[in-house]
Amino acid sequence: MSVETEHWSVTKSAVTAADGMVAAQHHLAARAGADVLHRGGNAVDAAIGAALALGVVEPWMCGLGGSGVMTVWLADEGRAMTLDFQGVLADATDPADYPVDADLPMTLMGFPTVQGNANVEGYRSITVPGAAAGFDRARRRWGTMAMADIAAPAIELAERGVPADWFTTLQCALAMEVLQRDPVSAAIYLPGGRPIQPEAELKIPNLAETLHRFAVGGAEAFYAGALAELLARDLAAGGSVIRAGDLNAYAALEAEAETGTHRGATLHTPGTNSGGTRLRDFLGGVADAMAEPPQRPDPESWATYAHAMNIAWRAHNARIGRGTEMGACTSHLSTADDQGNMVALTHTLLNRFGSGVTLPATGLLMNNAVSYFDPRPGFPTTMAGGKRINASNMCPTVATRGGGAIFALGASGGNHIMPAVAQVAALMLDFGMTLEQAMNHPRLDASDRGSVRADPMLGHAVLDRLAREHVLEIAQRLTFPKLYACVSGVAMENGRFSGLNDPSQPVGGASGPGAMVKPTSGPERSLPHA
């Protein structure tokens, strides 16, 4: 098989530490979480601190205007818990206000687009966000620090602003069409009518104050207090049907993690509304077809992985009554502490820059999670007033063995998430790879879409084997588009913690506990890399 590829490859080395670890899609967020560990916080505190910082340094992916899920391993209790802080439709949501436009392409979630693209961009695409409730509940239930201490690094980053880099410029350029429609977003991300340039300051008006108010007042301030008033006012002014009552009624949902076993390890994931069921189905299929793995992955191993992924996706699509989803933009982080706790946290605005709307009074970029819902009647995911997101790709996973956590994984990347997380987990459990080896290993992607995508670095023998059974797409792992998701993981290996963000993410990083270096003032300012 002839394969044309660019003649380069990128790898990353894992960061190691003895007393904890944070891995995230931006190195500054990893450092923010590591700073929380350094000051005595546990893995839950560090996850919240890193998540809040991600909303400052990669606001196009996530933030308090978004939603998500998390899995927490509680070492002292020997159990895993999950929090669902997914978005909820306003009570006044009426499907009649979202008539299908057959001339427009399907949304990222695989549903029909509606007239005016109203379920994908603008104020009418926004659901009640859940991140603030999720972070606050996690801290109250399992954290050890005050929210003001956890949020301090994120607040400082928001107050000072951060220098844009070429990756920031790329993200803004990709979303120009949507950002141009919102004057607040355009002023922030498209100064002078063009994407913010590398080394320019990215500073979001009112975001630091919003983070400070949340740090002091928690979820109560966000959903029922001063912040709620600002949110409700701006949303109503822009044409959203979200009102104060919708904010007041929001709650994060706590549950025991669902579990599956593979090669002597137990994998803990959120419930059926996440990608967890697909991950467990995949691993079950692998175990059935490959009772004894070979010493190292061979062509048959990859054929087994591709088949198991397709079967897992087929069952998922049948459960929710629709076709395969496409890509989306999300952020994932993983943390561990020296007490043995681990956290996998995934949160999102859904599309890149979500709705494209930045609320002027708070500086929050808002989600476009109305597009999680089908505008057609009769499906499990059909939109209805007050309905919660009930089908997501997010797959934050913690694995344990012998009563202790061995790794925490998750990813961003829409329908690419589960295949990527599943492969990294499988490579570690089936073949004894380290986190670094599994994360850097070339991957494939399969989601019952009629073809299998494979990295040419898998080699000709693997590609030829896959091509015998599948329509094969051969594509390198790139920074853009991210065809194999973006994984962030931590692991306990040989008595030390390892942390790594996906090699495809140029600004991602990991960090062990340590004080976050404060940036200096002036044009020579530099920010630390993890």
C-alpha cells in the first residue's frame, strides 16, 4: 500500500514527580493545578484550579459558560464517584422555535441544523451551563481548600492577561465567521477585524471579576446571587429564553461510577449519558477476541481494536436513535495527589467558541449545547423544555488495580474521544505500556461511520490488515485537524506519578506540585511552560 505522508513526527516526554501530578491541554492550566497541590490541595482541588485556569487560557474550549462530567477516585473510601454537570435547556424552550433547514449541513452532534443556525450559534443556542455547579459541588464534597484559594491562579491569569501564541491565532481564525456576529467576542478575539496575533495580550474584560465572585460565593452566587442576575440580564437582552428561574433550578448530579474490568484492572466511568458505556463495550469486545494479548501490538491486535470500536459505536447509536456524531471542541485534564486520589475531568462549550457569544457583564463565553438536542420529535435526544443533555462523548476514566488508582485519562475531540481514551487504556493494560509509550503510539479511529482512519505510523502491515476489512482513511496525527482526539492523562508508575498531554497539542503540558511562577510585567513578560 502506497502512503504519502509528511516526513516528520512529534513526541512528548512524560513529566514525573513523587507527590502528585496535573496534565491539561494548556501548560499554564497544568501549572495552576500544580500550584494548588503545592499549597496543600488534593487532586480534586487541583482539578478545579486547573479547570478554572483553562477557561482563561483556552476560553474557546471551556469555562464557566460550559458543562461537563468528572470521575473522582477517593482513595480513603476505595470508591469512585462521578459528577454530571451537563447543560440543561431552559424551561421555555419550544421545539417549534427551531424548525429544521434541510439545506444546511448536519450539526457536530449529527442532528439536522435549524433555520438561521439558531441551535448552533448565537443566544438561542445556549443552555444553562453546569460547570460552576460541578466545580462547587466537587469542592464541597471531596476537596480540602476554600474556593478562593483554588481559584487564585486562574484569577491572577485573568487579571494580568496572557500572551496569545500562534495556536490562539489559529483558534480565532477558525471561528472568525461566528465571532464576527457578536460584538463583544469580536472585540476580544478579532481586534481590528482580524484574529488576535501572536504575542498580543489576550485579556477578557470582566472575567477576573466573575471568577472572583464565583470564588467567594460559589454556585449560589452563580445561579442565585449577583452573578445570576448579570447572567440572566445579558441572556434575556440577547434573545435567550434562559431566565433566573432556570439558573436557580440547576443542580449537578452525583452518582457512583459505573465500572468494567480489563486485564485485572477496574475502569471507572460516568454513566450511560457519557462515553463510558462505549469504552466498556470496547474493552469487553477486545477481551473476547484477544484472550491472551501478544507480547506487543501486531496487525491482528489493531484489527481487533477497530472491530471492537465499531461494535461499541453501533450499540451506542442504536440506543440513542441517531447516526454517528462528528467532531467537537472540548478540554480534558487529569490530576493525582500523594494520598492516592485521582480525578479525570472533561468540560466543554461544545463547538469551538461555543455559541460565539461572550456575555458583556461577566466576560463568559457561552456554550452552544442546544445543538446536543435533536430538533425532530420522537428521539431520546429530542429537545424539550428543562431537559438535560443525555448523550455525550466525554469519557473521563480512572483505572484501579489492587485497591489503588493506576491512571486517569480523558480527551477532547467529539466522537474521537472514546476511541482515543480506549486505545491509550488498552495499550497500557493489554501490553504493559507506560503512559508515555501509549500516548505517543500511533492510533486508529473507528466509530461505525463506514470507514476506519489510521495513522500511517502504524506501519504497512497494520494498514494492509485493516484495509482487508474496512474502507481505510490514512491520515497523520496533526495539530489541526485533530483526527485522533487530544488525550490528557496521569499515571502511577514505579512509585512515581507521570503526566502527559497529547503530542498533537502544542500548548498542552503536565506539572508536578510547585509554585506557579508569576509573569513579569511589560512587553518582555513570559509565562512558564510545564
